[in-house]
Amino acid sequence: PTMTMSAAADTVADSGVVTAGESASSAPPSHTGNSRTPAPSTTFTSSPVQIYGIPVGVVILANKDIYPFKRACYKALPQVEKIVFRGVEPSIDSGYQRIHVQTEVAAAIVDGNPQLTDFLRSRKAKYIPGERLARPKGQQRRRSGDCASAQKKKSSKFTFVELFAGIGGFRRGLERAGGTCVLASERDKVACQVYRRQFGSDDLVEGDMLDIVPADFPSDGFDLLTAGFPCQPFSRRGLQKGLTDYGHRGQMYQELCRTLMEQRPPYFLFENVIGLVTMDGGSAWRGVDQVRVFQPGRVMDRILGAFRECGYKVEWRVINSRSFVPQYRERVYFVGSLLELDFPDMNWENIYPPKDDKQRSMVLRDIMCLDYATNPGIAQCELTERQWTKLQQVHAGNATKIAGFDTNTIAPTLISSYRSLSSPATKFI
């Protein structure tokens, strides 16, 4: 599950495709993302292999061979709808380019796909596994010790890293608990804009998780790794392709395994949708006192096994946010600790607010702005007559009842299309 590829790499090495000038046993994988390898020669040797994470790599090709190589990829991988190079960099020798291939191509080469290996051998090309795309200079991350937050870090209770950060949900809570963020990573540009507006930019790396390298992490380590890894492959709102989802999206948990193995943080906290738990043989039902009980399926078992193979004790629980905010939102949380720490079992009941029969549950009206009638920000969100007509058409003239929130109760699970007037999931107040 953590993509151990030494056997496959041996196969490729035997085919004469892979070369980097060193044997696989003499050097660790290259993760610098900016090394330069000499142009191909007629002598092929074995390359360092990529042990963990989703397969990535670089093919060094003559300029004239780049488009023929793309055509060869299409023929070798008919199930891949579109071949897109992750990046192209000039080699130190004129007439050659370093092609960062997409993950499906990298995996096929490592697996010894005959069409691709024959092509690369015939063109005297080189394939270097584990090479990651270098970020532009403007996006280079400064070490945490050089950041403005270094002084704050010394006085914090713990330090954490936030991968797949979104707009900083984990950070919001962990900072309130006394933690200091030493690295955040997110690829969505709009989410990064919101993140910087809330937290600044010292610790944020904007880019693909595939290109995060050990040099991005603080040299003195950190205490907790957090991640809300992609949920689209597992969500019941989507196609639920799971681990075989488009590209490598369903496999991004492997990048968390790579981080765990390279950085060895004492603890981790991950989150995803409950579809990950129930898909492919799992189930959910109402137990005692109508409490939801979950039986994990094969996808969940595989991901749990991958985290445990990294040397961690792993526990999980489905938590509903309605105990904390006025929204029904079930999510699965993974809590991990290094086995050598012999950490006690998680007491999940401790996370909930104290029960008080006299205190009613929070409802939507409790978090609404009191000045909604004069608030300019809310005025910008008010529906126009045209939008209201559209909404009524979508809901057969009954939009108020179907799409409107009852502010005296909690919201249903909100999804990204709740703002789209043409979506059945639209919600408004």
C-alpha cells in the first residue's frame, strides 16, 4: 500500500531504461526536485528507486523525441484520457529536456511497461524515479527557523504541519490549543489567498503535494502532522471511484505515508468523508440509542493498513460536527502515534462539550449576524429578482420550503454547490 517499488525497479533496470549513475543500493531516492543529470549515453545503469509515495519521475529526452514520447504514452496507456507532462525543464546539455511525467506514466515505466521501456531504450533516454518538480524561486519556502514565527514557536505547546490545508481548518483549532504551524501546503489558488489573509504567508507552500520535499519541513522536526487528504474519490456525492479515481487523486494517502516515513512525526491527525469508511464492502447502521455504527470496507482497511505499516498505532472514529456547530456533518478522523511511544488508547468521549440538559443545542440563528439588515457584506449576497425566479424554477415554485434554511435548527451537510442556483443542493436564508 505504501508503494514499495524495488522489485519493479529491478525489472526496469534489467530492461536498460533507468539510469542515474549510481546503483539502487548505494544512494537514497533523489527528492531535491532541482538536480541536473547528464545527457543520456549508450551505457545504462541502475537508478536509485523511489520507495514511498505516488510514483513520480523525470525522463530525459532529446527535443525531437518529446512528442513521439507523448504518442507512445497514449498507445501504452489507452485508459488514460489525457497525457499531460507535470513540467518540462532544460537539461544541462543542449538539445535535451527533463520531462516530469504524470503519475500514471511514472508507474507504468517502473512496472516495466514494454511499449514505454522499448521506446525509451530505442531513444537512449533516461528515467529517474523520485525526481520532483522544482518550484519557481518566488515560491521557494524559507526554513521555519528563518520565519517570523520562529520566536513564537519556542513558546508554543507543540508544533504542527498542515498538508492539504484548504483554508486552514486544522490550523484554526490547533492554534487555539496552543500549537504553532511550521509548514502548510495547498494547491488551490483561491484557498491559498484565503489562507494567507487569515494566517500570513511565512509557512505556506502553494503547489502540488507531489512536489513537497524534505527541505520544506523544519530541520528540527515537528510534533503533529495534519491533513484533510482529497475526499472526492470517496464522497457519496461523486462517482466513488475510490483508489482508482482520475489520475492519482484516490492515491494521495500514499503521500502522507511518504511524509510519515521521511519525517517521523510523533503524532498525526487526518480527516476524510465517511464514504471512505463504507465504500467497497463497508456499512453503517443505527445502534443503541440511535448512535451510528460503522463497519469499514476494503478501501478503509487498505488505507489503515498503509498508515500502520509506517510504524504507527492508528485509531479512527466518525465524528458529527453538530456537537460543536449548527451543521450535521459526519467525518472520519484518524489519530496516529509512533509505536515506540506506547501511547494510550484515544478517549473519544473527551472531545465533546460537557452535557447540560438545561442548555439547548446551538442552532443557525445563534451564529448569524445580528445586523443582517444593514451589513454591506450580506447585502452583496442578497438574491436578485432574476435569481429568485431561477431558484423557484429549479424547485417547482417551492424554493422557500425546499432550499431555505430553518434558522431555528441545524443545517444539513453543506457541499460546494450550495451556492449554485441551478443545483438541487442550493441553500439560502
